[in-house]
Amino acid sequence: MQTLSCLSHIKRTTYSTENSRPPAPPMATFTHVITDRSGSMGSMNGLQIPMNKKLLDETKELAEKTETPTFVTFTTFDDQVEHLTINKNILDYDVPSEEELHNSLAPRGTTRFVDTVLEAIEELETKYLEYKNNLPKKIKALDPKIVRLINCTTDGMDNCSINDANKLKKAMTNFRNNGGEALLL
């Protein structure tokens, strides 16, 4: 006997006092993880490595549970920006090991925080719009939920960006006002 793949998204719960349906998962999720690897991150004694591993593992678990395509970009920065992954569906690849993360997150250099986050917002919005614009007209008309999330880990103050904090504040406010979500750890 076949079961309806979306049954868990439409079945009413018997334990709920409101007898309501669970919320439907998003059609897709775009996540940009940004992690500081500047020299001052040495003060974290490597805690950022298992923290990012756990974040990626939980992202993959949620994507598998909800069967939601989840496109992940993992960026590290000091005075240079490097990408461990770029817009890869986490359902289709193995999360990096702690050793791989350790190699990518070894502290060095200065802190280019503002410019890195501004670039991430622009990249995330571009990928989101490409995805949304390529949906079939009938699906696009339903205005499906597509999650956009920036998750940034840093310990310090920017000391080498070209742009300033005011420009970042405006861009982040605009991002959030247009449905994006952001976490700063």
C-alpha cells in the first residue's frame, strides 16, 4: 500500500487542543553559513568547529525530515573570503567532517566582516530570485514559502572592510523586511 508523501504535513494532530494541521515545510531553503576565521578566533579555542558541524548536521537532518531542498553556501572569512560549499543541496552531499572544518576554520588574518556579509546577502538574494523565477507559473502563483537564512559566527570587530556598519544595517534591515532571516552568533 502506498502512502501519501505529504501526509505528515496535512494530517491533523490528535494531541493538539486546536485540532490543527502542522505548518507545511518550505518549498526550498537557501542557507548561507558565514564563519569568521580571523586571528582573534583563536580565543574560541576551536569551539567554532563543533558548533558549525552541529549546525550543518542539524540542517541536513531537518532537510531530510521535511524533504525540503536546502541549498547551503558555507563561507569562511578573515581578510579573504573562501567557500567550502556554494549553493549545494545538502540532501545530495555529505556534511564536512570536523577535520575538514578544522582545516577551513584555522585562525589567521584580519576581520573583513561587513563586506563579507553584504556579499552573502547579495548572493543569497540572487540564488533565491533565480529559483523563484524558474518555478512554473502555476506554482509561482501560489507564492510558495522559500526560506532565506544567513547564519554568521564572529567574535570581533571588523577591521578591514571597505563598507561600513551603517550600510550593513540598511542591507540587513531590507533583507529581513523582505522575508530573509539572519542570526549572528
